[in-house]
Amino acid sequence: MERKVLEDISKVWCSIVRSDTAKQDDGAVQDAYRHYFHMFGVGESYCFIFNLATVEIESVSESVETALGLRPDLFTIRYILENIHPDDMPTFLRFQKRASDFFSDLPPDKKTAYKTRHDYRLRKADGSYARILHQAVVIQPDDNNGVLRIFCMCSDISHLKTDTVMKLSFISLDGGASFLNVDSGTLPKPTFNPLTARETEVFLLLMENCKTREIAERLNLSEHTVNTHRKNIFRKLKADGMDSLDLIRKGIQDGWL
């Protein structure tokens, strides 16, 4: 990897850091880590916490070894940049700049209310490439309306997406406006989550491939109510006749998952 690539992208990431201190403590960071790990996983996944001020990965899940065949201690920012498919690197760098601009423009109370999602091909330890769905959310703003730490969930979606078109979206986590399939220019027309809060909870558990009985137990609902929510979800997302795998595939292709 050329030194210039690392230097350039480090400048992009550091551009949204206003201070290397933050109000949240390590306990709050770990709580956020556990929360989002269960929310964002799609298939075989690994996750890590990235410090933008130091441009370093602070912790990574052991599941990276299963997903990439790589020991956790070898998974670094340098590894990522050196092993992204060469054809994907220009778009990856452009997406990083667009995401930095997006979060820089957000007010303080919205920094943690959005996740970014994009995909790229990453070379595994055995030399093969996996299509990675990369989802990231701010878990620790700094003291000056900047961003210090982000949680990243990476999932192998090679079996779900076969085309090479990379997509970037900014998805609201609190029912606000989302921006799907963003290019490097102006934001597209915003979209809003058509699902209710409870439907969203059911939807996320469906993404974990949970069965009706398990969803009912975890949300303290009747199986009848879960089935009603499920029907409403598929109707609102225009996914009638699809199974959970098809719904995940549709979400990835359309840019909202």
C-alpha cells in the first residue's frame, strides 16, 4: 500500500475529530458495542471499534478469524487498506470522504442517530475475496461536536450480492430521514422508515433468522402478534412472497440494509 493512501484517508477520518477527549467512559463504549453487535449482524460477521483520532482499531471480535481466516491481532487499518480490491479502492475512498462530510454537518444530538452502510470486496487470508457489508455507527462523540470512536460491523454477503456496484447509504436509527444510495454529490431525496418501532424490532430479529416463537419470547409477545407484525413488515416493504433470506438480499440490493 502506498504511504500516500494511508495519509490521505487519515486526513479524511481526522477531519471530523474535534478533540481526543470525550464525555462517555469506556463502560458506555462497551455497552454500545454489545448493543450494536446484535442489531447489525447479517450472516457471518465480525466487528471492531475504530478510534478516528489515532487512526487505529482498538478492539476486534474473535470472529474475524472465522470470517477472514485472520488472527484478530493482525486485523488493522493497514490490512484493510492493503487488501480492498484495487477496483473498489477509488469508490471506497470517495465514500469515506462523503461520510465524513455527512457527520460533520450533523448537529450534536444526531451524531449517534445514523449508521452508514456500504460494501466492498476484501481479500481474505487465503487470497480469495469476500463481498463485505460494512455498517458503522458513532458510539463516542468527542467534547467539541466531533466524532472520536465508531463501531463497525462487517458481514460477508458474497452469497447475497453478486454484482460489483458499491452503494453508500446513511440510515436513521431513530425514525428520521434516511438517505439511500448516496453518490459523492448532494444528498438524494430523503426516505423514512415505514415500520413502527415494534415492527422494526421484529424485523431486526427476522434478520437474525429468528423463528416466530423465539421472537415472541424475546419481545414478550404472542405468536399471533408476531405473525401480524411480520405480515405488515412484508407488505410495507413490498416483499410479499419473500422469505427472510430474500428480504435480506432485497435490503442489501436496495441500500437500506
